[in-house]
Amino acid sequence: MEHTGYKSHLANMDTRESEARLENLEELLVSMRLSASKGETLYDYLENQVLASDQDMYDEDKDACVMMSLHAAKGLEFDVVFMVGMEEGLLPHARSVGDEHQIEEERRLCYVGMTRARELLYFTMAAFREAYNEPYPTVISRFIKEIPQHLLEVRAFDWDDLI
């Protein structure tokens, strides 16, 4: 903060808002130092902050659909879970293909998502996606293919079925 001059800029503004921002920055620094003292990396710190903020916003008593990332879902449970985009290129992400460590990490994330469901778990995928104004067929995620078939109930819908 000293290097960028942001701290002195806020101090010179001398307003309630600038004081609040300075306090927030100090809290951020204290939080980051605590994280570093535990041996956590910046990635760990940021992941924990995203997880905490998403979970803080979740209200179990509300009758609502909650959308969140697989990372944010850790530690939570829901009666019904929809995992969307269960396609090669999305889960696992195209950047992970070819890196077995990354594939395993995404497999663990997929497992986290699947184990959030108490009653029902739905996987969805698009039949086609579009890139450069050209449609292309999708391929079902390898993680779904790894599930024993007798545990799955597969349903395919045609657009005409929905209207």
C-alpha cells in the first residue's frame, strides 16, 4: 500500500469513507498476515475468502435456488443439487486436459459437488455449444462416465419437448 501511494491518498482525503477504506485495508493486511503465518499461500487465502463470502451470503432458511461454485459448496449440503455443464472442456476444464494432477484436482471438486446432495443429484449438459458462430457437439464429462451405469438415470430432451 505504501508503494502504490493508495494508503497516503486515503489518509489525505480525510473523510468518513476514506477512514472506512483505511480500516478495511488494515483488516485485509491483518487477515493476510495471519494466513501467511499459518503457511498458507496466496491462492489458499483467496480461495478461503471466496468460500467465506459465498457461505456468508447463503441463508438455509430461505426457500430459494442457490447458485455457487464447487469451491464455495464445500461443507454445505442441499436436498437437491444441479451440477451444470458436465461436459469435457468445462468439467474437467479444457486447460486441465493433459495434466493428470489438474484432472485429479477437478475430479475431487466434482466429488465435492456430488456429495452436497442429500436426496437428489442432477447432472446437466448441453448437446451443442457454439464457438466462432459454429455449433459443435459436446462430449459428456469423463467424471460422469466413471459412475457405474446402474446408479444413473439418463434422460435426454429435445427442444421440441420443451415447448
